[in-house]
Amino acid sequence: MSANEEKRAMAAIGDYETVLPFQAVGVTPFILRETNDGDFREVLFRCARNDYAVVFVQEDFYTANQNYIQEVNETYSVSVIPIPGIRGGSGAGLKSIRSSVERAVGMDIFAVK
């Protein structure tokens, strides 16, 4: 990275137990109490509009709002990354990575034969 490049912030959206540890490494936590689509969408839109580079999203919110997240990804230069919640993951993160790699490479390189 060159000296004149600006640094863009990172955020984490989810419940208290999931996102608060991210604050220790400089990620801005946005704590949501419930899987409320309106609140989540408002926070994600604010992060995208304020030019956050990466937004980590708890899988519960990610799976409930995939279409909205796709719209935000197409409109703003933000990467939305699903993370497992405190109760464990649902596999949404792996599915997202697999889909992104398949689009980039043109084939599913993770397929088991």
C-alpha cells in the first residue's frame, strides 16, 4: 500500500457477543438486539454510504437479507462477509466464498469428486 492511499474502515453487524470482540482489532461494532430487517438494512446502508471497506455480518442477518446485501454490493464498493454467531455457523460463509470464487474462476474449484 502506498503512503497516499486512504485507509477505509471496517464494521461488524450482529448481536453483542458476536461483534464486540471485533472492536479489539479496530473494527467498528454495530450491535443489533434482534434479527430486525429494518434496523439491519439501515445500519448496512449507513456503512456502505460512509465508505466502509468491509462489513462483517452475523450469519442470521446475512441469510435473512441476502437480496438486500446483493443490491448493496452492486451499488457500493463494500465487501459484506458473513460470520458465524455465538451459537455456531450455518455454512452461509462458506457458501458465499464458494459462490464468489466460482464467479471469479468460472468453475467450482471446491467440488468433491
